[in-house]
Amino acid sequence: QAELGLNEHHQNEAISYMRFARFKRGLCLKTVDSCFQDLKDSRLVEETFTVDEVTDMLDGLQTVVHSEVESELINTTYTNVLLLRQLFAQAEKWYLKLQTDISELENRELLEQVAEFEKSEFTSSNKKPSADLIKPKLAPINEGGSELLNKAVACLQEENEKLKTRLRTIETQATAALDEKSKLEKSLKDLQMIQGDQKTNVNKDITELENRVAALKCQLEKTLNDSTANQKSLEENLVTTKHDLLKLQDQLSTAEKELEKKFQQTAAYRNMKEILTKKNEQIKDLRRRLSK
């Protein structure tokens, strides 16, 4: 059996159209035969005719046959246009652009192949059309695959918008976290400056005490030079002063340590340290999420 080089579904569609065309062709031939039969029945009632009478009968027959054939050819053209319209409409639903090669319509080799295919299809012993070939119309073009494709595109667009919104939210959170980190770093620097100022004040107090000790030493030396009699008493006073100095230095060191310890135990210091720790963890988590 000759083939058209199409898949089974499209070949069955071609067979359906060829069956329709054969039916229309048969009607046209019957109409032409009827024209000749009418002429025979209505005009050929005598045994002899003149040349003018024969010419008149042939002219009338030509007019009738010409009109019938022209009408059938026009109808066939319009029918083919409607068939192409259905195919093009289905293609446009899938955003396809079909092209035709008009020159192939006069390809004798292809025409003979179609003729052979028609002969093999419609002259076999089994001329009854199968159930698969009986299709009154094409499948609906407003439903099916195109609808599924449109829904899939809509879903993808919706998902894309959600991802864009989520990304903007994450970027906003990251920016806010960075701003918060900058604020906390500034606060930490301020605390460090305050702590440095406190250490400076302590160093200043130590310097003042050392200056006082130096002044006392000078005063003691002067007193020793002025009075030898009070040397023992001055020496004892000097020893006492040294002990007082050591005691003061020890108290000063203890006070400095207690001050440092109290500062670290203040609620502001602990809260600031806890906030810094939490913000650093949040920044790490946001970086991981942005990396993903």
C-alpha cells in the first residue's frame, strides 16, 4: 500500500479528506452526465438535424456544463481554503507559523504518488471506513494542549513573582541587619572609648599620687638637712609614708580591678555583648540563606 510519508493520525485525516473529495467529484460527474442526458431526452427527438440545430444544442450543452464545472471548481477552492484555515488556526494556538510550497502542487511525481495512494485505499476489497477514520470535525482548538500550556506559563510566572518578592524581603532584612551591626559596632567603640577614659583617669590619679610622694620625699630630705635631731623621727615618718604609699597603691590597684569587674558586670555591658552575639549569628544565617 502506497504511503504519503505522514504519521498514522495525519494519514487517516488525509484519507478522510480524499473520501470527501471523491464524493464531491462523483456528484460533479453525475451532474455533467445529467446535463448530457437531459439534452438527449429533450432535444434528440428527431432523426435528422441541421448544422445550426446541432450547433445550437452543443452551445447550450457547453453553457450548462461550463457553469456546473466552474461552480464545482469554485466550491472546491473555497473548501480547500476552509481546510487550511482549520489547520492554521490550530497551529496559531501553539504559536506556530506554517508554510506552504505552491510549486509542489504541480509536482507530477507527487501527484502520481497521491493517485496511487488513493487507488490502493479505495479500490481494495474492504471499502468500509474504519471507526478511527469517521471524524465529523477537528478536535476543539480552544481547549486541550494550548490551555495546559497557558496554565503552565501562568504558574511559572506566579512562582517567579513569589521568588522575586521573597528575594526583595531577604535583601531588606540583610540591609537592616547590616545597619544594626554598624550601630552596634559604633556603640561598642563608644564603650571602649569610655573605658579608655576611665583608665586614663586612673593613670592620672596614680601620677598625682607619685607626684605627692615625690613632694613628700623632697620635704623629708629638706627636713633631714635642716634638723639632725629629728632624723630618727623623720626616718620613721618616711617608713610610715612608704607603707601608706604601698597601701594606697594596693588600694588603688584593688579599686581599679573592682571598677573593671563592676563595669563588666553591669547590665548595659552584658546586654550589649548579648545583642552583638545575636546579631552576628543572624548575619551569618542571612549570608548562608543568600548563598543558597
